[in-house]
Amino acid sequence: MQPYEERLSAPRSWWFIAFLIGVSVGLIMLPFGTLPMLGGLIGGAALACVAVSSYGSARVRVVADSLVAGEARIPVSALGTPQVLDAPEAAAWRTYKADPRAFMLLRSYIPTALRVEVTDPEDPTPYVYVSTRNPEALAAALTAVRSA
């Protein structure tokens, strides 16, 4: 079996923006004095960093015969054949081809994705869309779990 694990961490530019948010809050607090400015700088940057960290903490794993995408745990037996999506095809499935019933773990800063049909007749979800930096490895891991 071929295990797979990936964290969909936010890009470095987002961390720089979080720092700039802290600077902005510090500048807003500057008329109230030096101590409030420092508090605004530290507090604003800390809150922005927490937001970036929590958004970028989504994980994609293949463990114990399941695909774990964020908070969802989907048995591989309920999934069809994985379809690797390059950047243009992933963008299409995020927009005009998207089905509102689908489960999507999507991060806009990751251009590629994996799409897997849900074959369970009891589940109304038509497919699973997962943003991933390495869709080929995720597809191989799902295929390995299915064949094991």
C-alpha cells in the first residue's frame, strides 16, 4: 500500500500579508500612543497569522482504507476511479462544471486537483473534488488501497 499525506498550507505571500495587517493595525492605533500601537501591531499580526494558519491547515490523507480530506472521511470502497485534473481542467471543475452537491476541499492557491466519482448509491454526493499539489501521487495511493 502506498500512503499519502499532504497539508494544503497557505503560500508565503499570505504570511507577508498577515504581517502587513499587523502593521496596519499598529498604525491605526498610533494616535493613542506607543503602547497601544505595539499592542495593535502584535495583536493584529497574531490574529491574521491565526486566520492564515487555520485556513492552510487542511490535510489530505489516505489512511486505513479511507480518503481523509479536511474533516471528511470517505471510504475508498465508495469511490470510483480517480481523475487527475491539470490546472485548466481543475479550474473548470471549480467553476462552470461544478455540481453544488459535490464535496469540494478546494484551495484557490493550488492549481491542480483530483476528482473522484462517488459510487455509493446511498450517497447523494456525485463526486469528490480535492485540491492537491500532487494529484498523481494521490490517485496512485487511492488505486493502491483499492487493489489491496
